[in-house]
Amino acid sequence: MLLRTAFLLICFFSLVAFAPRPEPTAGYRPADDYQLFVERARALAETGEAFRAKTAGADELRNSVTAARMAYKRVAWLVEYDHPGFAAKHFNGAPLLKAKRSGTRAEVVLPEGLQVLDEGAFAEAPDAASLAIVSKALLVSSRQLLPEVATRTYDLPELLAAARAATIALPTLGLTGFDTPGSVNALAEAKVVLKAIGDALESAGTSTSHGTRVRAHLNEGLEMLSQNDDFDTFDRLRFVREVTEPLLASLTGWAETLPPAAPSGNLTAIRPSARSMFNDGFLNPYAFTEMTAEEDSDALRRLGRRLFYDATLSADSKLSCASCHQPELAFTDGQPKSLSSRAGETLQRNAPTLINAVYADRFFYDLRAFTLEQQAEHVIFEGAEFGTAYAEILRKINGEKDYRKLVREALGTKVIDRDGFSSALASYVLSLRSFNSPFDRYIRGETADFPAAAKRGFNLFMGKAACGTCHFAPTFSGLVPPAYLENETEILGVLSSPHRLRKELDPDQGRSAGGIHHDGVWIYDRSFKTPTVRNAALTAPYFHNGAYKTLELVVGFYDHGGGQGIGLDVPNQTLPPDSLLLSHQEKADLVAFMESLSDPILPSR
């Protein structure tokens, strides 16, 4: 019986979409595929040098970049599972300037890797010198990892864990064009990824019903990608609903029948039990707080809710958290800039929604707070807001009978301290989560009722309009997949007013002026956290300055290419300045999709 079981564990499916392999092994070793990537990187380095010497043309360079990218995609899902930091820095990170701490200073770091090469090689006038340097750096980095990858064997639980991450990255980073900012070769690369996953699982899998289901989903994805290879018209909504969502569910179900995968370098906020990207069970909210799930409770949340709506905690007893974050407005306030505690004044910026606010590694538009708990401190001490101190707040709470009862139930103590106060507020804000909009219910297959305009809008959002390359699914914010542990900020060139004849940039310097030392560099001038567009139909006005009153105005701003697109000087603008050339119908469809993300939470005060 044991021998028969062992035999079954090393046998697996063989359907048409994947070429048959020799006798399956107990694991999968990507050495040959990685060696091919190194060879393509070497060829690219040679072509890059030839292009600089004007002995190779732009087409040769572009073909070489494409060949290297295709070879990388065969192993990317495994390399990025084991070495996410190395891969992001050297292989496939975004082509954006970054800042890093260096002693007491901040250094600007140039991007490198295949996205930089893709964007540069497919530019109208490729920069030969820089492309030659970046292509050589890619070769060096690929060789650096070769000894480790060449001897690495992945068992089935590890392959399934890596495949889950790849399944999430496919619609969020791959099909959106995020990975291919120049060539937009997203669909061809997606086919390579699906084929690579199938080949690897065939080597290490079994012929169980789980394997058969996974193979069917992979085949369906390959078929769909083969039927339409046009980036602008590919039906991403159908692909997600019929391929990646059921594929994720099947991979998770299969993994749950096996021992857990060995720990890897791939830290993630995704729950191991997640079977859909678009429900409350996908991301673990406690990955973003100082508080653990075990420390949280309904009693702590009740205390937090009472604190949230209590105006007596502010210095003048007029402002509560709910003054700027009203539940009936999806926890915003409907004002361009929130009202201050000082008569006749406003705060510096627009109030963002608190729904799903927990899903962030840093907080505020300028990222000046590093935890949900820390965020409250800025409000408490800021003179234009609560204008008070912890000692005074704690004195008020501990002196009130009703509060003492809530504190005892939540914390098991007679008095509340600073940590207990922060935890209670964090517990309440953490509970404000929303993944049950009409879009969510449709994408999960719970309903067939979804407006045609919203369907078109999703495909535009995740494709031609490139919204999904900054507002990543499923939060549709700057929380970056597939690990969902880091927030992006963007420089858009937002105007002081879109209505004025003379167009001027909003003067707010954003992240570079947020008070965080290593962010105080020019590359973050006018850089702001990318907010969620979930519930956006309920949270007008828009942007950090609240200058855009409607979603139609916001879409028009993006369609024109931001500040640079209308001729303003916006150093390091991260939004491409070229017009999207959207039709009136396409703009309306984008708005319809964003409206389908409405799922307000209206708890009692």
C-alpha cells in the first residue's frame, strides 16, 4: 500500500496544452529555465553594447529585450517567490527612482532590470548609453543568483505557494501592462507564465482531482489568451472571473491537503486560506497593525467605536474622528479640505475614506505615519485638529463611569493607558472593511447581474486606461501585489483648480515635506499616496486637495496625462504624460466601473 501511495504521489496529469515530459520526479528544478534566462541576458548585454556602438538597430535591441523577458517569465514566479527583494531590485522592479537611507542621508537609487529595459528599448528614441549599462547590470545580477537557483528543487507545497502568488500577480501586474511599460507585451508573457506553472506542476504533482482542476483552469487561460492577443480589447473581466479566481481557489484547496510549504523569503499579507482575491478573506488586516488577531475582540472594537465618535476627547470638545470621517459619506466629510478646530480655517488636505484604510504599510497622503496606531497620534497632537495630549484624553476616559465599564470589558483593567487607547481605535478602524460591492459579487460568481458599462469600464481600468497599474486590485489602491506589504506614492501634477483658465500646480509638496528624513528628497516632491477608488462615488471631492468635484473631472485629468500632459513642468512625474485618447463612452464606462465598487458601511454612531 505504501509503495502504491508513493507511486501515485509522483504521477500527474498530461493534457494537451502542455508538452509531455519524461518520467516525473519528486520535485521541480528550474535550473535549465534559469540558465536560458542567463543566456538571454548575456545576448541582451551584447546587443545593448552593439546598439550603443551603432552596429545594431532598435529592432534588434527590442527583440533581445523581449527574448530576455520571455525567458525570465519562465522562472520569474519561482525566483520572486524565493528572492522577492532581489528580484524587485535587479530583475523586474518598476522603472521609478527610489530613495534609500544611507547613514543620516537619503540616497536616490536608479532603477534597473527588465521593466527599465522594456520601457527604454520601446521608447521613440532609446537612450543607447543607459540601456547598455542596465543590460550589463541585468547579466551580472542573473549570474549572481545562478548557483542558488541551479541547485534548488521545489516540492509540491512550495510550487503551489509560488503558483498562488503568480496567479495573483497575473491580472494585477501582468495583464495590466505594469510589467511591460514599453512593449505592452502583457498577453504573450501571461501565456508563458501559465505554461511554466503547468510544466512545473507536471514534474512534481500527482494525478489527483485537485491537479486535474488546476490543469483545466490553466488550459482555459491559455485558450483565452490564444483567442485574443490584442492588449486593448482583451476581456480581462472574463479572464479573472473564469480563470484566475477559480485557479486561486483550486490551488488553495490543493495546498490544504498537503503539509505547509517550507518558509521562504516571500512575506505576504495574503491569508494562506484565501480562495478569492475579492472578498474579506483575502488579505489579513492584522498584517498591517501592531495588534494581533488574538489581541483584538468585539469588546475592544466597541470601545474603539465609542472613542471614534466622542468629541469630548478633543481640546475644545467639538471635534471627533467622525467629524472628518462620517459613515454616511463612506467615512469622508464631503469637503475639499476638512474643517479645522480653529475657526475659519481648514486642514491641509482632503479627508480620505477610512474604509479599507487598514490595508497600508504607511498612512496619510504623505506617508508620515508607519502604523494605524501611530496615525492617531498625529491627529491628537496637531493643534488644528484635536490639539490635546494623551494624558488629558486618558484622564477624561478614566474619569467617566461608562468608559470604565467598556475599558474593563475590553482590556480587563480598571484604567486605560496610551497603548490601550491606540489599540481600541485601531480595532474599530480595522473593522471598516469593504469587499461586497456589486463588482465583488459579480467577480466571485455570486450574481450574473452586472452592467455592461461597468464591465467595459473594468477592462479599460485594468488595460488601455492603465488605472490598474497604480490602483492595484483588489483594494484598487497603491498597495502593491503580489505581497501587498508596501504602498506606492505617485506624482501626478494635480492642479490647484481644474476650472481656472491659467493652469497651476497645487503647491503642496506631499511626501518630501512629510517630516520623514529619508523621504525628504526631490524625487518625492508632490508625491502622494495612491488612495483606493473603492466607494469613490461616495467620497467626492477628489485628490489630496479636493479640487476635483466629480469622477468625470478626475478621469479627464488622467486622460490628458496629468500636469505634464497639459504642458506644466512636473519633475519626475510618474504618470505618463501622453494622452490616453479615451472616447466619451470610454470615460463614462470608467466612471460606471468605479461606481460599481460602492459598498458603504453605515454603523450606528
